[in-house]
Amino acid sequence: MVVEADSQNNSPDILDHRLNQFFPELLKFESIEATEKSAVYRKIKPQVEAILNAVVQENFAPETHEKKKSVSVVAWNIERGNRFDGIARALENHERLKDKDLLLLTELDYGMARSTNRFVAQDLAKELKLNYAFAPCYIALQKGSGVESNVAGENTKSLHGLAMFSKYLLKNVRAVALPNGKDKMFGKEKRLGYLRALVADIEHPAGDFRAVTVHLDAHSSRKHRHLQMKIVLDFLDTLPPLPTVIGGDWNTTTYNAQSANHAIAGYFRRVAMGVKNVVKNHYPHPDRYFERGLFQELERRGYDYKNLNEQGAGTLHYDVENAAYNNNLADWVPRWCFPFIFWAARQVGGRVSGRLDWFAGKGIEVTGKPQTVGDLIDAENVPLSDHDAITLDFVPLKN
């Protein structure tokens, strides 16, 4: 399903609701099938679908007449926007993140207690004076997973999604629905909805191009992530050709994480392959073997990724001393697994890095070196996100 922004659904007002009163009853269900068959869901279905099919768009960027010869872009999973002030300051002032033409951001909340009930996309656009588009992915029936479930306060809008920000007008904005890799009503973090890709055309001084924010499913198989990317590429193939950049969190963990059992079996397979071998040759290079179907799909369609990313640089880092990460992991991996996980991590110094965040492009020429920007912290020395940011500069090529 594809949803296009228009005068009917591009105002934030479309996201206003009072559905929270129905959440206690919805939380009784253990599958989306049971949920959708229930009387309570049938009652609220029209409003649920209106919200999940919305694409919000607002313009806060001043008109610019810059004669830029290339496009600068950041892709970053900002982990809900929990550390909002630090994220805004980094995007405004950090030497390698500031003054970008385009931001492709994943994991942005609207009305979630864990992120102080902000509308993260709108607030960030106002702070940075950028135009933005936001697509909700989930209506969250709970505060979140792991440590998030214990935050103070209650959710208001209970929405979570992805966004795109630009100095220039975003045109022909569309959202592409991506099927879930697991039942989002099964487990400890119950949600209604599905991930999406956000697509827009941009008129830039260096040339017109198309931008795509993509967030692939973490709790899915490698085959399913490949399918999700294929759906995005199939949709792009239906559009008039334009130079295109795709960026976001593709969750290329190398694992089948549709269930804890699949993930545990995958872990022991990697131990058998050699911990040091996998940490060096596979986690930072998922395209070499485990996730190669997804990357080969991109190349078959004419998209380059190898020249658009800092090869071998991890963007998510697991540290055995990170209590918050371990608490989150405990929501779906049995505690008996932890000694084995800790043992494997300590074989390589207690820290393991994987590359989950990527750019791909077609009809563009890279200028400069793509970078991975890590060690992003706020004034309290707290990491701004569990992901590093990635940057790219390119020139759209004329047909």
C-alpha cells in the first residue's frame, strides 16, 4: 500500500486521537489476528487506519538561493528522540553533521512518555528551520520495551515513525507500507501498525533528485528484510526516473530475529564460525554473506552502495557493560543466554560492532568520503542514540 501526502492528511491534526482509552482492552490480545477480529478493534479501526495511513508535512525552512554544487545528507536512527536537546545541538553544531541539506531519520516519537511526549519531528524541524515529512509506523499500546517501560508519566499520542527533513521543498511525498517481520501484538511491546519507507522529490540547486528514508524490521529474518527492500525498489521503479538516494536503518544484524529461538540458533552458529572471525568479517560487513541477498538486489536494480558508505565501520555497538541494552535484550532473549553472550563478547574485548545503517543510490556521483560519525553525546555525557550517524555528499547526475 502506498499513501501520498495531500491536503487531507498532511496536517498534524490528522494524528490527534483519544484511542488510549481502548489500550487496556487491546492489550489482552496476543496476536494481530485476534485483535482485528475483536469488537473493540472494529470500533476504532477507521481512526486507526486514518492515523497509520497519514503522511504529515510542514514547512519551516526559509527560502534559500544558495548555489550549492552538491547535496549533503545525514542518515541517523535517533532512538526515539529521547535525548532531543543533544540531538538538535549535534545536527546544528557538530562539525560533521551541521548544515546538511537533507536528513533521513528513523525512530521518531510523537506523544511517548519515553521522549517527554514531544512531537520529535515537528520540534526538530522548528529548531533547525527545516521542512519535514513524518510518517507514523506504529500506535504504541505501551510505553516501550526494556527500560522504557519504567519511565515516568503516560503516553499522549502514542505514535512512533520515521521522517525526512530538507532545506528545500519536499514534493510528491509518499509512504510505502512494509509488511511486518513478526506479529507486533505478540510479546512484551504491543503495537498496531507496520514499518514504512518515506519517499519525496527534492528540487536542489545541484539538480533534482529523489530521497527515501527506510527502516527495515529488526525482528525479522534476513529473507524478510530482503523482501522489504524489494518492495521499496519495486515502488521506485513505478515512478518517473530521477537520481535517487536511499538511507536509513536497515537492521542488517546478520541474524534471523523473528523469534528468540531463531536468534539463539544463529548465535551458536556464529560461535562455531569463530567469534573473532564473525566480529571482524561479518558483523561490520553483512553484505559479504549473511545479508548478501538484500545488497545483491540493490545492485541488480542499478543501485550502488559500496561507494556510498564507509566500509567496515560499525554503526551499532554492543558493550557487555551496557545495562540498558542488556535490559532491552532480556525482553525477548532468555536470561540463560546471557553468560554465553558475555563470553563471546569478551573474546573481542567486550565490545562488538555491526553495520546496520546504510546509503544506496542510483544516478548520483559521490563527492568526498562517506563517513560514520560516532561518539555523539549530550551535555550530561549520555549517548544521543544507540546508533551512529552516517553522512554522504553527492551530485545528482543529469539524464
